[in-house]
Amino acid sequence: MLVVDDQPRMLNSLKDLISINGYQVLTALGGHEALSRLEESSIDLMLLDLKMPGFSGHQVMDYIEEKGIDTTVIVVSGETSFDAMSQVLRRRAYDYIKKPYAPDELLQTVENALNQRQLQHQNREIESKLNESERLHRYMVNSSPDIIYMLDKEGKFTFVNDRIALLLGYGKDELVGQHYSRLVHFEDVEQARYVFNERRTDDRIARNVELRLKCKDPDAAPKHFETNTVPIELSATGIYQGKEGEKEYLGTYGVARDITERKEAERTINFQAYHDLLTQLPNRALFKDRLNLALAQTKRSNQRLAVMFLDLDRFKLVNDTLGHICGDELLQAVSHRLQECLREGDTLARFGGDEFTLLLPQIYGQEDAETIAKKILSKLRDPFFVEGHELYVTISIGIAMYPHDGTSMEMLVKNADIAMYCIKGRGSNDYQFFSSEMNSVSITRLSLERDMRKAMENDQFVMHYQPQVDVATGRIVAMEALIRWEHPDRGLIPPSEFVTVAEETGLILQLGEWVLRTSCETLRSWQMAGIIDIRMAVNLSAMQVEHKNFVEHIIREIKRNSLIGENLEVEITENLIMQDMDNTIQKLIKLNEHGVKVAIDDFGTGYSSLSYLQRLPIHTVKIDRSFVHDIKDQPNDACIVDAIIAMAKGLKLNLIAEGVETPEQFNYLRDHGCTEVQGFMFGHPMTEHQARQILLQRPYEDNAFLVNHNKLKLKPESHAAPRLASSDARNF
């Protein structure tokens, strides 16, 4: 407190009275000294005399007002005129006490003034906290990535946060007072009625309801499904007031979350699951779905439909001579032309490689299918210009009609395929309807199937093994198991001549189990002979991987032969992966958990996206022999090999190059970082006995099994244990 008076006796008297009652007191003898005290200290309460020479109490109060000093003033003065009291009160003094004063009255006035001051401070503090809380709340609401809104009971906006401007382009003032239907896409208004005017609370409130909202800009780019709409995921809660049982519904508050990116991702994933990524055409799965649906509709309407099987003639020649990039572009160009021949409702699908299937629903007879076939042949007659090359494409078309040529999806596709092969047999570039007589064309296949079944019973299949060599050391680190058929009349038959038939007949499962069992038994016998640092690479077919007990079969053979998972590497093709990626990934992950390594065979020859490499638990990528063959003296001839090597390094994958036949190829691969090599240069596929002898005779210092040792410029091999595969391989 500050006591101000120009008479020392009065000043000391007031000071003593106030101090005795527990207050801290400063004094000022006159107005000028009062100003100094106000500047030096924070004064809560001032007892101020009015009449003071030099600087009056009125002037002191004016100074306080001018400077905005936070202090409470009680005037203690002997001046009793009404004018003096009026001026004091206008200057916002708390009270006016006349001299002489009653001590009790003075002390009570002081206490009341201080109590009021304390209440004012508390109120200001509470108000400040409320303002800060409101500011923080507004900041959080307006900074939210979601739309936060409130509706009255009529469904009109009473509040919406700033997010609405960023998401839809509307200002808040444009929407407050407007009905929610102004924002909702017309197809979703009925659904919005149950959510935006939500009257439920607690666990019954609406959550995660998807709606589409319109953008303000009519020319805004589409964000999902419909132009000028944004999909949202909506939650809403009813607002009530009053006592339980007497509550009045006031409106709704809720949150709307932008899920445009999620919907786009879902659409992308769904598209990738049912379409070929190279041509953007439907894949096998979608074609089968549409064909089954068309069959059901055709049976009810007693109409006909046709299935065409289309195969490009000599397409492999394009890949082998011009490269797979050129081949991919040609496939895209062909698919575009084929689509130009279709009617609305027809389905063109890429069945795999250079094969397409075409569904023609709701036709009246063969004439309609024949018209489309002729149109396709005519459309492909003009040349294609790809990568500076002028290419001519011919196509073979097999046609099966429902119901004459089959009543099921499998039969129609199979018979269309048979008809297509009849065209291939007589020169290609034509179309052919299936007929029952065509089954004679399949006699060779049936004979081969019959002989294969006998071969399984009579143990005519044998395994050969081809070395895989570590580039850095020149040491054999793996053997690839390769099946051969010792036919009693035709001699040794390579798998390229019978595996396709085995897959079509289902014999591939029995054959695959035999290959796996034999390979594991061979590996075990090598280990018993002291060959303990070799892994066995086994090729798997699509039907094996698709089998429900695929993983169990492999694990059973590993345990039965007392092997560890790291001893075995399974090789699958990238086309196999893309047929059913999610299911394949789950199976390969289970194999990976048991230590079994996974290799991608013939890498780069398929038509899939490289993105799958990051999703699969693979350890090895095998460069297809067609790319290795392109390695010449000119660096540009090996650009694909360089790209694959760089990619494998980046993903920390083991890399095996197939088909290495010359020192130039080997040296190029070694100098560019390839991990392992395989090919005739290091050994042709050999019998189990020959493979065992080579493995037993492979001393650390002697790489005599390699041809042209000096030309290879092999680096000296360490005497440490040989490396099996990249220990840095990761799961993807």
C-alpha cells in the first residue's frame, strides 16, 4: 500500500494504523514523491490526499489514468465539497473518506477495496485462461485434417471449420445457414439424411459412413469416381439439452474425413488384381469371372456366346531379336488395335505372354463371331512402328461356340485353344472354329500324356544337375536340379517338350513332388559323402505353388532328409507370381520362415511390374539367358543386364546369370557385380554321379572344372569356407 499526504504527522499516523493491521506500507510526502513510488513499486492500494502543494491528488489520479497503472485509489481528504467528491469518483477512485476519519471505517474500506481487487484479478485470470482455451480449441479445430461441423435441428450448418475451404473450396460464411444437401452428391443424399441429421448418442452414433461431397469449383479435377466430388468417411452425434427424459434435440455435430487417397489406393489395388499391368487389359481372373457370368445369363436367355483364343505368330522372334522392351511395346500396340474391333460388352483379356482371349456374349451364331475374327485379321494387317522398327504381326484365332463346343468355362477355353493350335499347324494368320474332329490334332499330346503316365510308373524320369558358380571365387556353390525323360523310343527328352502337357493334364503335381523328393534325397546323399556346402535349386510349376499343401510338401521333404531350410532354394517365374500375388506371397513367407530361399527364374521375360520384388521374401534373381546372350563388345548391348544388376544390388539380392557361354560374358558379368553364373561354360547339365564327382574334386585352389581358366581372369580364392548366397538378402 502507498500512503500519500503532504503533512508528515498525518502521513505517519496513517502509516502506523495500516501497518498495525498487517499491511506492507510505503509513504510519499506529496504528489511528486507519489509518482516516484508508483514508478518504483507495484502498488495494490493507494490512500491519497487531494490538497497537496505542487502536485495535487487530482493530478496523481490523472497520471495513474494516463499511464494505465493498475492500482486502487481511496481518497482521504478534508475537502468536503460536492465538486471535489464528483471529480474523485469520475477518476474512478474506489471511495472517498473525509478527514478526520474513523479508524474502523478506514480499515473496513481498505479491506473491502482489497477484496474487490483480488476478485477482479481472479476474474481476469479465469477470463484469460478461458480465452486461451478457446484460442487453442479454435486452432485445433481449424487445423484439423478433417471437416468438423455442427448442424441445427433443420440440418443447416451452424459451424464448420477452415478445412472445408482446402477440401471443397467453400468459405465458412458460404455454408453457415445452408442446408447440408448443398454439399452432398445427389446419389448420396438419401444416405446423408440418416447421418447429417443424426439424433443418436453414445454407442449408437453413426460412424464411418462413406459419402461424396461436391467441390465449389465446377471445373475442379475429379478426386474420386465422380467429377467435383470428394469421398468422406463420416461420424455424427446428436446434441441435446435439458434433464434426462425431457431433453430437447438441438442438432448434430460430427467429423467428416477425406478418404480420397484411400479410395484411389483401393481402386488401384483392385485394378491390379484383375488387370494385366502391361496392356491394362483384364487378366485371367477377371476374364473367368465375366465368362462365368455371361454363361449364366446366356443359359437363361437361350442365346449363344463365343470364346476366342488368340495367339500372336512368331512373337518370340521379336523378343529374341529386338529385346523385351520392344516386345512389350508391340504387345501394347496390338492390344489397342484389338480393342478397336470389339463391341460394347465384349471382353478382351491378356491370358499370358502373347496370348489373348476374347469373350463375345449375346451373339446369334457363328456369323457374328466370324465377322469379329475377320475384322481382327484386317486390323492387324497394317504394320506397327515400334522403337524405329516396322513390324508386321499375324495372329491365329481359335473359336469355340456355346453351347455346341462346351457348356463350361474350362471347356470353351480349352476347345478355343485347340482350334487355335490347328491354325498354327497349317500356317497361322487365320481363324478356325472348333470341331469334334479336331481332337485328332491332340492325339500327339494324348500319346505324350499316356507315355508320361507310364514313365511315372516305370521310373523313366531322371534328374540332371547344372553347376552355379560363385563369380568372385570360381567355386561351385549350388546345383540346379533339372528333370529329363529317358523315353524308350525317343531317347532323352528335355522338359520343354513335356512340362506343358504335364501342367495341362495335372501330372505336373505328381512330377513336381518326385523332383522335389529326388533332389532332397540327392542333396542328403551328397552331405553324407562330405559335400556340406552346396545348396540345391529346384524349379516349381504354377500348379505346385497353387496347391493348398504346397508349403507342407516342401517342409516335409526337408525334415525327412534331415536338411536345413538354407540348403534348398526354390525357383519360380515372375509370371507365376503375378497370377495370384497375395496368395503366393503368403506361401513364400511361410517357406522363408523355415529358411528356404526363393529365386525368381527367367527374370525380365514376363510382363509384370518390378514393384512385386519389394513385397516378396526373395533372395535371388536369375538373369534370363536371352539377356546374357545380348552381351557383346558394345556396352549398349548389355543395358538390360546392367539394369538388373543395379536393381539387385540396391535390393541386396543374390544374382545368378544363366546361359553364360563365353569368357567375354563372364568377365562382363563379374566386372559389373553379378554374384553367381550358370551355363555351358561351367558345365552342361550332368547326371547325379557326374555332379557328385565334380563336387568331391573341387579343391579350394583348383578351378579346373572351368574352361579357359586363364581367359576368365579369376581372382584367387580364399581358403575360408565358400559362400552359399548373399547373407545380406532381406525379406520383401
